Amino acid sequence: MTRRDRVKLSPRHQGWIYATFAVLFATGLLWLVAKRWLAVNGEFGEMTSPLAPLAMQVHGAAAMVFLVLLGTLLQGHVRQAWNARRSRVTGGGMLAGVALLVASGYGLYYLGGEETRAAVSVLHWAVGLGLPAWLVWHVRASTRVRVIRRAPRARREPARVAEPTATEPQALGVERPTFH
Ligand code: HEM
Ligand code: HEM
């Protein structure tokens, strides 16, 4: 396999990445909407919509899939692109964003303290809401075909068929010597 091949992802690999990002994004957004605007009236007054925990169940599953995908990207895609100095800015941004999401995702599970958790939560979803747009930028910037503009060509003269000149043997009526 060539170096170029290992940076470039197969359509199926890309499909997994886009689909997993889409699920993470959609379920994260659903959680935010459900928490803020979809309160329901329950036995004990206003309660969070059941959609919020449901969204997090799917989100947590997608996060696991994402970690596997991240592992599949590190060795070929990331390492080789990095060594080849390709797309380091947008790719590095992807890595930084993903690292923040993974670390804050861990924090959401295990950090105690209301205030700390609330701050980590905001950090997590703020980065999460922005990262898909960054991914689009990363993909577009990395795969853009660079059109190398050619300098306008100098006008070509029509090819000239050489006429025998007066000094050439034919013009002087002298036969060319033949060698046997
Ligand atoms: C979690 C991190 C990353 C994700 C999810 C990601 C995802 C993607 C996707 C979906 C594509 C488009 C598919 C393709 O053309 O193969 C792509 C292209 C590309 N990425 Fe990344 N990427 C990440 C990190 C990086 C890093 C760190 C670098 C560089 C240091 C990088 C460099 C590139 C390059 C050079 C391309 C163009 C490949 C080509 O078409 O030949 N990526 N990336
Ligand atoms: C792609 C965009 C993403 C968005 C918009 C997003 C959004 C959210 C939101 C709104 C929450 C709920 C926050 C809270 O409970 O206070 C959450 C929880 C969480 N997220 Fe994300 N997230 C994204 C990506 C990721 C990624 C890449 C991972 C890890 C690989 C991850 C792991 C987690 C975990 C572990 C939780 C806690 C789940 C729970 O409480 O049951 N998220 N996310």
C-alpha cells in the first residue's frame, strides 16, 4: 500500500465516520433541546423529558463506536498525513477537538461536584456542536484539488516544412551520395 493510500480513507470508512458524527451531534442536540425546552409535567411537578436520558443512551453507544474509529485513524490517516506535513492545521484542530470531547466525556461520567460538572458539560457540548463544521472544513480543505493555473501559452507558429535551400545538394541538381 502506498503512503497516499493510507491517508486517503475508503468510502466505507468515511461513511462510518460521518454517520457516527451525525449520531453524536443529533443526540447531543436532542439532549440540549429536551433539557431546556421539553420539560413535562409529572407526578412531582415539572420533569425533564424522557427524551433526554434516551438521547444519552444512544450518545454513549455512539461515543464507544467513535473511540474505535479514532483508533482506526491514528495509525494510517493521522500518522502518515502528519509525517507528510499534509493538512496539519485542520487535522490538528480535529485531533484537539476530539481530545477535548473524549476528556470532557470522561469527566461527565466521573467528575463530582455540581459546578465542575456543569462547566465540563458546557465545554463538552460547545466543542461538540462546533466540531462537525470543523470536520467539513477539514475534509474540504484537505481534498481540494489545486488548480495549477498555467501561464498563457505563447502563440505557436504553424509548423514550417523545410524547403530545400539553394545550398542543398538537390537544389543544385547534385545527387546525394549513397553508401553501400
Ligand atoms: C479525529 C481526527 C480526524 C478525522 C475524523 C479525520 C477525517 C477525515 C476525513 C473524513 C477525510 C476525507 C476522506 C479522505 O479524503 O480520505 C479526511 C481527509 C484528510 N485528512 Fe483527516 N481526519 C482527522 C485527522 C487528521 C489529521 C491529524 C491530519 C493531518 C495531520 C489529517 C489529514 C488529512 C488529509 C491530508 C486528508 C486528505 C486525504 C486525501 O484525500 O488524500 N486528518 N480526514
Ligand atoms: C460530535 C458532537 C458531540 C456533541 C454535540 C455532544 C454533546 C453532548 C451533550 C449535550 C451531552 C450531555 C451533557 C451532560 O450530560 O451534561 C453529552 C454527554 C456525553 N458525551 Fe458527548 N457530544 C459530542 C461528541 C462526543 C464524543 C466524540 C464523545 C466521546 C468519544 C462524547 C462522549 C460523551 C459522554 C461519555 C457523555 C456522558 C453521557 C451520559 O451522561 O450518559 N461525546 N455529549
